[in-house]
Amino acid sequence: TSNRSTGSNAQQQTVRCISLWQPWASLMSLNIKHVETRHWNTHIRGEVYIHCAKTLEGIAQVNQMDPEIIAKFEQALGLKIWDWKSKLPFQKLIGKGNLINCVSTQQALIAYPEQEPWGNFAPGRFGHIYDELSAINPIPMKGRQNFFHATIPSQPSSITTSDSEESQSSNPSRIQRKRTKGWKMPENTISV
């Protein structure tokens, strides 16, 4: 949905977002992670912007993993784990993708076995399947739990979030597409 901001001629668009911990948010924006595992199902489909949360808990979790798995993360990101805190973006909108399906984690793992290092595929969880993933120039903003909406100005130098979380049963036909021609992840943000 595009609308004019009060007292300004700037065009704005409200987009759907989801927040992930690092390093998983960067893996999605780099088109490496295609299955986001959650403990809840969703009927939402369409464009979703990827937000990286401010927490360092994800890095702590990866640090406890088997060294072979840590090496896969390091290779995928092009960074050693000790550099993640200083070189990965936090509390920013960094990518977008198209949410095309939601299935059990068992079904997701059968369809996408190469995704196993990038998620928690334990029984009883769900795989949110994405395609058309791409990075955008990072936009500083606070995230929310679950899906949430954010308003991006036509010149995305700032962003505001809505106060209300979006229900998991939201109507997927309400999704509006956002064109992001010309936006790229700056080379100094993540070295690949």
C-alpha cells in the first residue's frame, strides 16, 4: 500500500517483515537459507522483508555447535565466527524474499536437505519456505516478534514500525509488492 505521509510529498509503502537472529538473517538475505523454521504454522504468502534482530543469542547458539557446522556458517558468510558481532548487521532490515509455502519441518527437510545446517528441523516445528531472496541496503529499525508491518519511505533512509503485531491468520491477498531496483547489500557489510 502506498500512501502520502502527512505534511510531505514523500511516497511510503507498508511492507510485511519478519525478524531473525544473526547469522540466520544474513544467510537469508544472501539467498543461502531458504527454510525459516518456527514453532508455528502460517498461511501468509508473498513478499516478506527480512529483519535482523539486535540479540547476540544466535551467535552464542552457533558457537556451541559442532566445529564442522560452525565451519559451514563461516564459509557461507565469508566471516570467522569471532567477526560476526562486529561485521554482521543488527537491528536492521537487510533483505526480502517471497514466502511460498509452510510445511512440517520433516517435509521441508525431505524437499530441501541442503538446508539442514541452517535451521531447527525438530519434529513439531514448521518450515516457512522462501524463494526470490535478495539483500537490500540495511535500514535501521526495531523488530518485533511474529510477522509485523513497517513503513518504508520511497528513499529508504528511515523506517517506522506499526505498534500492532500481525495475526498469523492474516489475509495473504493483502500483501503488496515492493520494487527495490537498485538496492544492493553494501560490500563492506558482509564479505563473501
